[in-house]
Amino acid sequence: MVKITRLNDTVLVVNSDMIEFLEATPDTIVTLTTGRKVVAKESVDELIDKVVEYKRRCLRLEPDVKSR
């Protein structure tokens, strides 16, 4: 899941697997596989970095949460 900031400063958490493509027109438009579009404050490159970091965290072998 990645956080996307809308133009009105509200934060939307999106399943990164649902992102179909990103457009810079000059605003960043995130198109989801459902067809829904979200206009984001972040640049295309920033959103790509967020998705890559999320995927890295998911694929890491050691867990973030330590057991009690």
C-alpha cells in the first residue's frame, strides 16, 4: 500500500498492485485497474519510488515486527 496525496491535501492509501499507469500532464494522474483516476501532488518519479520501496519491504526476508 502506498500513500498518495490528492491536490486538496487529503491522503489516499492505494494498493500498489491496482495501479495500471501514471501520467504527468502536468499534474500526476494515477489510473487504477478499476478505471478510477486520482490526481496526485507527488510526481510520477516520487510515486514510482514509493511503489518500489513498498515492494522491497514486502519481499524482505526479515520481518519489520519483532516478536515479544
